[in-house]
Amino acid sequence: MKNIEETSAIIPVAGIGTRLRPHTHTWPKVLLTVGDKPILGHILDEVKNVGIKRVYLIIGHFGEKIKKYVATYYPELKVEYILQKEQKGLGHAVWMAKDYVRGPLMVLLGDTIISADLKKFLFSQDNAIALKEVEDPKRFGVAVVKNGYVARLVEKPEKPLSNLAVVGIYTFKKSEILFKSLEKLKLSGRMTKGEMQLTDALEIMIRSGHKIKPIMIEGWHDCGKKETIIETNKYILKRKKLSARVKGVLVQNPVYIAKSARIKNSIIGPYTSVGEHVQIEDSIITDSIINQGAVIHNMNLDKSLIGPDAVLKGRVEHVNIGENSEIKFEN
Ligand code: G1P
């Protein structure tokens, strides 16, 4: 469809993922596995399936790893990389693409997995943003809706005026108008929470009379910290009904086990993802994500997030225990 083919997608992936340390010390957050692929893979699948052809990835210090992943798994997408050297906020990341992008634009945040119909956004007559009712709106951009349009937007307010959070999909009929608002924001020097915010640029757009339509979505899955990435992993494995069979291994579905993983004498699952080239021996692993290349021996893991190439080797106890004795192996 012409409208969609003309649309560009900007995906900012330079964020340093402080809440996911230590993993993000050495690895870009968007390449952490959730379900059967990295976070970025899920987002690119959505973009590809809806028919968008041009993608701009705003990359940071792990840009090379991201380029390698995209080239290997998404050769059919036309992807341009724009390097954001300094982390000056989401508004700044999108502003970096101003010399490349023209016409209709979709911005998708690189740290969340969304199951929503992107066509609703692309076919909307107006600019649109995704909103979701949340219990604690303080950690999000917050929207006030009046007469069917967004009337105000505030980034991470102390006293939220609503519980409608901005959750990571934005579409613009004319990207030029967004870039103009970002330019104004940049010139004004205004920062919120120390960063140049996309939310503040949208507020400028609204004040200049441009309409933004709210689109409510349900399926929004945070991957921002260990607890939420494990939850999202479980959700994806269940939704996709992923399963695996490995000879000599007791697998409790749903699980994802990469073909190149080598597992011996273990119990895997439920709700566990095992990445490429992982080696597991004599272990029990439930509700966990084992990223590529990790080695795990003699471990009993639950709700764990194991980074790429990490090595985790436990002890095998040979116990000879008498009547009325007690030994406890504490966590
Ligand atoms: C960003 C946006 C915020 C939005 C959030 C959604 O914040 O600035 O408006 O609500 O993403 O995840 P960040 O999570 O990057 O601090």
C-alpha cells in the first residue's frame, strides 16, 4: 500500500539500559533475548509485516553488534544507521534523523514489545500516539485527552494529570512538522530530567495547532528491567506456543531452545529461552532467559537472566547424611 511504503520508521536503540546492568555494560539492551529472538527482532518483525520498507536505527556505543544482527537476520529491510554519539534523550535521538527522513513517519521505541495493530496508526487521518492506562504513570510521558485528541503531554510528571502513559508508538503524517518542533525545542535549550524529550516536542506540536490522536493499546510489554523482561519472555513463549524437543532432556513447554544450543542431562522449562550456542549440563532451569553463548553446569535456576557468554558452574554435592541431621544449601 502506497501510504505504508512511503512511511519511514525510526527506532532509537542507543539507550544504555541502566536498569538492566550488568548485561548492558557489554551488550546492547535491544539484543537481549526475549522469547525466540532479541527485543529488536520482535520490533523489526512488526515493521516488516506491516509493509514498512525504510528503517532508520539510531545507534550508540554498541552499534556494530546491532548492525551485525540486522544484516544477518533482516537482509531484506533497507536499514540506515545514524550514530548518536552522546546520550541526550529520546527527542535528540529522533532529531538526529532530520536530514534523512521525509514524509510520513513512525517512531517505535526500542525497548518495548508491543502487540498492536500498526495499521491503525498508519491509516489514522491524524498524527497518532499509543497510550495505555497504567497504575504508576510517573515513570512515563503522561497524556491528557480532550474531545478525542491529546490536549497535553508531560514527561514523567511528579503529579500526573491522568493515568494515560505514552507507550512507544508514534506516527506523524508529515515528519517535517515533528522535526520543526524538535528544532524549536533544541533552540530553546529546554531539558526535562536532563534530556531533550520527544514528549516536549509533541507538546510544542500540539500548541502550534497540530492534532495528535490517542490510540489506546493493551498489548504493551516492558523489557526495561530484569523482572519485566522475564515476565515478557513468559508472555511471548505462551502466546507463540513455542516448544522444543531435545534428546535426553526433559523439556517442559513452552520454551524456546535455539538449534545450536547443546543441552545434556537437564530439565528445561517451563517459560525458558535458551539462545544460540548455549551449553547446559546437569541443570534445572525454569522461568529464565539464557542469552547466547552462555555455559551452565550443575545449576538450579529460576527467574534468572543470564547474559551472553556468561559462565555459571555450580557444585555437585556428594552427601552421606545421618539420622536427624540437617544440611541446608542456602541461596
Ligand atoms: C520514554 C519516553 C516516555 C515514554 C516511555 C515509554 O521514556 O520518554 O515518554 O512513556 O519511553 O517506555 P524512557 O523509558 O526512555 O525513560
